[in-house]
Amino acid sequence: MDRQGPDKEESRGSYPESDWEAIVEAVLFTMGSSVEIRQLAAAIGEDEETARKVVERLRDRYDRENRGMQITWLEDSVQMCTRARFYENLIRVASAPKKQVLTDVVLETLSIIAYKQPVTKMEIEKIRGVKSDHAVNRLVEYNLVYEAGRLDAPGRPALFATTEEFLRRFGIGSTEDLPEPDPEQIEEFKQEAENELQYHPDEESVGEEEIPADGEPKSEEEIPADGEPEAGPEPESEEEDPAAEAGPDEAVSAREQTEETDIIIEAQEESSIEQQ
């Protein structure tokens, strides 16, 4: 226990200051990806503030000597990468990476997320005026946007924010370095969103009033194929059969009563003839 304490203290700050830049350079080159400043501080055995100063000195030296590599800040991380102006030279040797095409719609959505982050999909759609599912999914697929958490609201919608890859791709050290939004550009976004609504209406609402529930379109007044109007209901006769409107039992009784009446009338007529 007593021996471990001094060893730790001895290892911390035991590297000469003249080696600090070389140590940071070696770590960045070996890792190949971004390295957090706290990790670089641990590598040189100093605090984070000292590590930041070492990174800045190394960065200035690379720029001053016009090196093929450059040191780039990505928020609280640092990365060594090639300078963009040597890209054409690199692809003569290495295969050109497949470029990810960012359409105007995707770029607009990315801009909203970058300036409003963390932001929900509903807020994005409110600004653009159209559905943004496809654009957000494409940005997540390109690793330019990620789900940063959930909003403490009914339904707990996802919150989206930009990734480190976004900073790397657009050459930005921090989201604080984003340029101020141009009011004219915002108006252009709104106009393009309105155009999308105009030229891409909701397909589900098309023809809803024309197609009834049974799936067969019908007009209010249907005309048969022969061009003649259908016959309406036959007019009721002035004298109706009393049995027609009666129930089963009442109908039988009504018929019997009618027959008896007819028999009586016939008997009276025969009697009248005989008397004559």
C-alpha cells in the first residue's frame, strides 16, 4: 500500500516537458480517431489544462510547418487527420471513399438540428412544415445525428443532436463555432417546405370523398345502362285488401269473415229472384 502511493506520484509528471508534444503526437497517430483531452492528460502525466496547452503548441507547429497532417479539435476531443487540400493526392493511391449525398431536404433538417439541438422530430417538422422522418433517419444512418435522450413529456419523444462525425465532416471544432443563421436563408427554408407541401400532398387524403366505404364509386343518382330511369314503387290501389296489412291470425279471420259475407249476399240475391 505504502509503496503504490509513491509509485503513482512518481509516474505522474515523470516525463520531461520536452517530450510532451511527441507523446501527444504518438498517441494521436496511433489511435487514428479522436482522443479525449483527459486521456492525453493521462498520457503525459499532467492535468487537462496543461494537456490543452501542449495540443495547441503541437497544432500551431503543424500549421506553421505546413504539414500534411493537422491537429483538429472536436469539442473536448482531439484528432490527427490529413489536410483537405491533399485529398486529390490521396485518392491516387487509396480508393476514393463512397460519398454520402446530402440532399437539400437532408441539409435543411441537419441545419435545424445543429442550431436547435437537442431537438425533437416534432419540433423539426413544425419548423419545416412537412414530415421529416426520412431526413432524420438518413442523418442517423450517416452518423451525423444521434439520439441524445428523451424529452420529459407525454410520449417521451426522442431528442436528436449532432455527432462528432458532423464536426469532423464540416470542419467545425465545436457547435459554438457555427455561423449565425441568415434570416434570408431561413425564409428560403420555409418557402421550400411550402413547395414540398404543394407538390407532395398527403396521398391518403386523395379521393377520399369520391370513394365510398364499399370501395365502389357511386353518384347520387344512378342511371341504368339502357339509359331509362328505373321504375319507382307501384302506386297503392285505392281499395286495399284488409288481409294485406293484418298479421297471420288476423288475416285468416278477415278472409273467413269476407267469405261469410259473400255467402249471405248470394243467398239474399237468390231469395229475391225466387220471390219475383
